[in-house]
Amino acid sequence: MSATTVPSAAALKVPGFWRRALRHRSFALGGVLTLLLLLAAAVSLVWTPWSPYEMDMASKLKPPSGSHWLGTDTYGRDVASLLLVGARASILVGVIAVGIGLVVGTALGLLAAARRGWVEEAIMRLTDFSLAFPAILSAIMMTAVFGAGIVNAIIAIGIYNIPTFARITRASANAIWSREYVAAARACGKGSFAITMQHVLPNISAVLIVQITIRFAIAILAEAALSYLGLGTQPPQPSWGRMLSEAQTMMFQSPLLAVFPGMAIAMAVLGLNLLGDGLRDLLDPRLARAR
């Protein structure tokens, strides 16, 4: 997205936006897949076919049936129940980790755009340094110091999201600071903080909304990877990544144990990416005109 064309959140309120959105195939398909992810997590709060924590060794590695819709794992736990509860862990990590990146990164990006000079240079160099430590590497380092767990995974993924939000916010905010209405606001005596909150932040919110969906997908993928390595969600809490890790030794005996969590991760990431692509197309004025 061009830095000189910043879509406004007001586009979400334009009559006909949702009518166009429903006709946009990427947005519609991504929205359906994302709603299924949220629905699975919500349903698991009140109901699961079986308890995801109780083991039944006499029923281990059962194929899909009427009693166990997706079969059972190596400990006799119901796979469908594990998938439903595992969605909660993915959403929890995504919401908190992306929230950390959004709040801290957006604040740094807005500060860099408002102050410029050495402040902007220092913040940008700090983000460059942070990009040298991806989520998995950060989690490994934190695990070595504090031990494995979902909290450390969330912090590592959150730190990884900060430089991305900071860079996007700073680029988008710089485009707004060059507009005539911002110059008029400064001529009226408004300070940097007031201009940032009243003019800059509302006009870059659509860019941030699109980025949230994309980073959410990356957070889910990172959580699954960390859990697969044993650094994320810990037993007995179900996790899609750990389900894949436990299934790798049973690939020839029960290959479906790896298929179901793999499909869940793929569908969740695909849905959020399609939703983000659709929002980008719908909120970008140039793409909207082209359509």
C-alpha cells in the first residue's frame, strides 16, 4: 500500500461498504473461515463432545466414528474435543501478542512521526535491532532463562510484532502529517499530541486493522510452531502445534492425527490472510475505484 494513499476508517461507515464486502470473494471466504475459528473457540467454552483432559488408553487410536467424530489420539483423548479447545489457545495467543505489538508499536510509530529528528531515527534503529530476533529465536532465549510456557511464547511473539506495527504506523502517519488539514490544525495552535489523536490516528486506523488480521495469522502460526517444539502451550492444555508433535510418531499407524490439526492451522491462517487481503482491497481508495 502506497504511503501517499492512506485509507480512512470512515470507509467502514460508507453506505454500501458491507454490500461490496460481501461480494468480495477474498473478504467473504476469509470472514467465514475466521468466524468458524471464533465459533469453535466459543463452543469449547460451554461444550465439547468429550473431555479433552481425560485419557482412556483402552480407546487409543480409534478411527473416526459416531462416538468419536475425528477419532482418538495416542492417549485415547477425543481429537474433535482437542481441536475445539486448542482453538482457544490459538486465539488467546493471537489476541494478546498482537495487542502487545499494536499498542507498543503504534505508540512508537506515532511518536516517531510526530517528533521526527533524532527521536524518529532512534525508534527506527531500535525496530531494526528487534527484527534480528524472530519470535521462535526469542522464545528459545526466554525459555532458557524463564522456562517453557504459553506466557513466554506470548511475550516473544508480541515483541516480534512491535517493529512491524511501528514501521507501518510511522510510514502511514508521515503521509498524514504532510496533509493540508494537519497544517491548518497546527496553524490554529493545536499541539502534536492533539493532532495525533484527532487527525493522524483516525486516518491510519484502517491500515492498522488490515495489519492486525495479518499479524494475527502469523501469531497463530508462530504459536503452533513453538508448541510443536515444546516451547509454547504446555500439557495438559490442548494445542494444535503439540497435537502435530505428538502425531509425528504415529504417521503410519494413524495419519489422520496429523491431518486434522494441520488442516485447522491452515484454515485459520488462510482465513485471516484472506480477510486481511479483502480489507486491504476494500479500504484502499485506488483499488476500490479500480473495482
